[in-house]
Amino acid sequence: MGKTYLAIVNPAAGGGRSNQLLGPALDRLKAAGIQIEVARTAARGQATEFARSAYARGIRNFIAVGGDGTSFEIVNGLYPQGVEKQPPTLAFLPLGTGNSFLRDFSDRGVEHAIESIIADRSRPCDVMRLRHRSGTLHYINLLSMGFSADVATLRARRFSSWGEPGYFMSIFLTLARFNRRPFPVRTPEEAEFDRRPCLFLTFSNSKFTGGTMMIAPTAQVDDGLIEYVRWGPIGRLGLIRNLPGLYDGTHIQHPLAERKAVSRVEFNLDAPVDVMVDGEVLSLDCEQIDVLSQTLAVVV
């Protein structure tokens, strides 16, 4: 008899694709002896509520069925109690728009995810904790601010129904505005906040974002560190010429790029800023990111 999981399903993920593909995927898992309960969300934030309630009644094994946003909501239902008590286990069925975190381990998507659950193949994973003026949130992939967050914000607010063309339109308009600005940040080895203008900052736990962009090519999900990547005030033409580097990770070799692995980062922002965190777009007055080291088991 295999483990018992609670599968938290976002039926709307991938334009409804998640719900359509769920039955065959669950049938394969059940045929292998995996016991599965299913909870379907009907509103934004409900996956967080389901995960929090289930953890409180003793469930420790979860499957995120959907895209990056589904796993983000589940993680925020599991923490902080996942630190105070028994660490939870999170598996994935990326039946929505994709799962950037899972790509660190395979590019085979759903097939790899199903095989991992059946084989009970898991490893420890860090959880990033962001403290902001209004509270605390947790993530396992990345948080970004600057150009990448601007693109994601514009797409979410104006072109969410356009599909892939909306993504390219958002890139085009963000390039036209091209707002390079400072986000004052300080790491433990620095006495002063870094206020230099930049194109973007990312604070990663895993390598990939947006499906195939390798923003943090040297990130490790279990090293207890934040992979901090900064790209300075590169020009429009320079960014366009170097865009392929964002997909193979060579962008960190650019003279204006910097990367470091740190245990904590502090912010000194004047006001809330748009951020992209594990596929979600939020406006937050960020204060600090630190690491809950190896407090989650991920089935990969």
C-alpha cells in the first residue's frame, strides 16, 4: 500500500486543461497503490485554506495539481506550521500552465512527476520566507523585482486573457518603458544598502522560472541559501542581444550581472513594489528574506 496524499486541484489551471487531464493521471497513481483524496478549489486562495486545514488535522502528504500558482498557495497553507511540527511532503502534477520548480529535476513534466510519486522519490527542500510590512509569505521557486516582475504584472493586469501573445505584448511594452531603478537591498556581509539602479533582482531557491528561463543557474534547493542574481542597468539593445542567456543561464557572465549565495537579504524600500513570486504577481513592501532550511520534502 502506497502513501496517502491530498491532491489539491485548481480546475481552472491551464484554461481548464488541469481538470480535463486529472482523471487519467489519478487512475495511474491509484493503480500503483497510491491513496488519494481530492479537494478542488473554486476561488483564489482556497488552496491555501485547504492545505492549512488538512495539515491541522494531521495530513502531511500533498499533491499540487495545476501550475506554479497552485503550489505557491499550498506552500503558504503549510507554513509556518511546517517548521513547528512534522515537515510536510509536496508532490506535483503540473497539469496547468507549467511548473518551473519541477524543471530543476526533469523536463518531462507530468510523466516525471507521476513516476516520482509512484517511486516515492523525494528530497529535502528549503523554503524561502519573505517578511513584508503586511505579513509573511513563503515560496520555493523565486521572487523577482524589476523588469521580470514588470512584465508579469503587466500581463496579469492587462493581457491575462491573451495567452502567449499577451506575454510578448507585455515584454514589448515593458521594453518601451524600460524602467531601470534601485531596489535598496543589503546582504549579511554588507554594511550599507546597495542603491545602484538595476534592470532586475531575483532571489531564488531553484534554477528556473517562466518554464524554461534559467535565471539562477547555480541555485540548489537544499543548501540553506538564497541565490541572489542582480543585473545592472543594461540598455535596451544590450538586453535584446543577451535575451538567449536568460534561457541557458549564461546571462550571469555578463559584466553587469552579479550573483551570490546568501543566508538573508534585507530591503529598505520607500513604498510597496510589484514582485513576481512563484508565478504570482503581488505588490509588497518587502522587508527581509531568509531561509527555512530543508523544512519541506519534495517529490521529484
